[in-house]
Amino acid sequence: MFSAVILKPKSQKRLIKAFESYAPEGWRYYAHHMTIVFNETLPIPEDLEKNVELTVTHIGFSLKAIAFKVSGYPSKNKIPHITLAVARDSKPYLSNMIEDWYSIEPVKVNGVVAETKDEFYIIKE
């Protein structure tokens, strides 16, 4: 179980389209959510199903993951982020290990606060 801001499909597609050239061939794309808490209930229960706007401010790289640093909603992660893509043999949690972040022109994305066990939970527009 985790709580997250799940990106709406339009925001997810926009991020992937705008930044897909940053990922090496064969990487898996996500651009799915920003984790609020993992293995805990939502800290602000009344926010469940709340529409949220996040601002993407940085892009980060490692050998196994690419992610966006975001602001706009609290997260227990050291660096609130949305995983863009991971190497074929990797998992999205490796975005937590990214140390190299670079400023980008801010991008607004929209999502919904949700609690889910499904890492591919889809928000209907």
C-alpha cells in the first residue's frame, strides 16, 4: 500500500513525450506518480481524491533511473519526485538514489491523491 499523487493521463503523456529522448533505448517509462508515503496511510485523509497540481522543477539522472523533482504536495521522500524511466533490469524505487539534479523550465502537471496497492493505478480524465 502506498499513497501518491497519481498523474492524470494527459500529464503523464505530456512528460513522456517531452522528455523521452533523455532515456536510453530499451528503458521502461512510468511518469506515473509522486509517492506521498509508502506502507502508511495518507497523512491527511481528507485529501483523498483531491486534485493536485505539481510543478516539475528538475530532472535527475543515474545509471538506472531518470526522474523529475517536483513540488506542490508534501511527501515523506527525501526528494519528492516522479520517475520518468528506468533501465530494463531496474525498478522505479531506484529514483530515490538519484544524486545529480539539473534545473529545467518548470512544467505543471495534474494528478489526484490516492491510496493504492497498484503501481499502475490509472486516473480517468
